[in-house]
Amino acid sequence: MAYVRRIVLSTFLSDARKRQRRRTEVTADPAVLDRTDTDTYRAVEDREEVQRLLAGLTARQRAAVVLRYLYDQTDDEIAAVLGCSTATVRSHLSHARSALRLTAT
């Protein structure tokens, strides 16, 4: 069972790295394609800021943060993916938030 969890975690981290390299999003919605009022420079700056902040975390902290705040998973679900206890997940999240607070200021 640990082998399967490790595969799931490795696949998740690999997909996350692939998404970081991918800069375009496919859409057929004309409203999205025709919009001109968006501040694309600000969006790029925000994305780079998030990437910079997340890069300062350990891989497990980063995975816990992404699973919690991007995918809205519970502690139990994150623990199952990371192969650890729910207390360890809470610890990863706490340390990650602390590190992000220190880095963001």
C-alpha cells in the first residue's frame, strides 16, 4: 500500500511541475478570448510571487499546501496522499504557513 501512495504522490508532484512549465490555458469561450481589460502583467507578477513563495517550502509542505488550498482536501485525504498521519499534515501546514508569513513580509 505504501508503494501505491508513493506513486500517487510522485505523480502529483510531477504533474505540478508540468503545470508550472505550461503557460497557456486552452479555451473556446469567446468571452475569454476577446477580453482586453485584464491586467496580464499583474497576473504574471502574482503567479511568479506565488511560485517564489512556494519554492521556499519543502516538497511535503508544498504538496500539503497545494492539496489543502488549491484542491480543498481534508487532513485525512492529504494524509492518505502523503502517506503520513493527520497530525503530520497539520504540522506540515502549520510550518508552511509560518514560513510563508515570514517570507511574504
